[in-house]
Amino acid sequence: MEHLKFRFSGRELKELGVSAVGIAFVFAFHYSRGIPDVGVFLMALLGVSTGFIAHELAHKFTAQRYGCWAEYRMWEMGLLIAIFLVVALGLLFIAPGAVYIVPGFRGITRREDGIISASGALANLGVAAFFLLAGFSFGAMINAWLALFNMLPVPPLDGSKVMRWSVPVWAGIAVTALVMLILA
């Protein structure tokens, strides 16, 4: 499946874009406690959507590296629930979709599954570090939080697969995310 590396379908690009804008709105609405102004929305778009896209693309590219078919799919109901909950109750719930992965002919090992799962949180930590160095504490905080949340060892979150593969790797990512969250 080498030919699938770093390729996107039109559907995937559209769904990544809609999801990124949707979650930026949810975070901006929550942060503003109401309809956000353009500046707050752009701050959320930069801080949240950058991390979201980096997270999903890390899963996709890592899975493709291991010979899997991998493509992001939006969960429309998840986006609608997120918007409803933030507008009606002020609650943050973010589940816009996921990268769907189909192993290639040889399948994937527990180690490969763990690495694919860890890649999203590692991407968030990279984005958080960049934002921390750039002085954009909102972006750093959101991305550190996304990494930490995704390391919760509860299926279907990435943390359960990382922990099943390697407790030390899981702990290293979780502790780094927590430290970065505190620093941000």
C-alpha cells in the first residue's frame, strides 16, 4: 500500500476542514461564554485547529507508513453534539471524527498500533512546544490538554492502545503533556 502514503481524497480534505472550523467555533464559544468575536475565533482556529489537524495527520501518516489504508472521517453527530452542548450548557465535548485505519495484508503489530496511537499526542506536544516558545499560551495549553486527554487509558482513546503496547512510553507522553499544561 505504499502508493497510499500522504494522499488525500477530496472528501477527507473537506471533512478535516469542516471539523477544524467546527471545533474552533466550539472552543471560541466556550472561551467567550457566547458568540465569539472574530479575534477569539481566529485565536481558536490557530490554537485548536492546528493541533487537531496535526494530531489526525500524524495518525494517518504513521498508519500509512505501516502499510495501512488511513483516512479521516468526520462524525457529524459528534460535531452537532459539541455545538449543542457548548451553546446550551457551556460544556466542552469534542469528538469531531477520527482517522479510520485498515491494516494492510500483513496486519499491524501491537507495537505498530501503539506507535500509530502515540503519534497523535506526540504531534500535539510538538505543536504545544512551538506555541509555548512563540508565547501563544492558549495554543500551548489546548495542545498539551489534547495530548493529555488522548492519553487517558480508556478505550477507544489512544492512551489505551499506547498503554497496552508500552507503559513507559504512555507514562512519558502523559507526564510530558501534564508538565507542558502546567507551563502553559
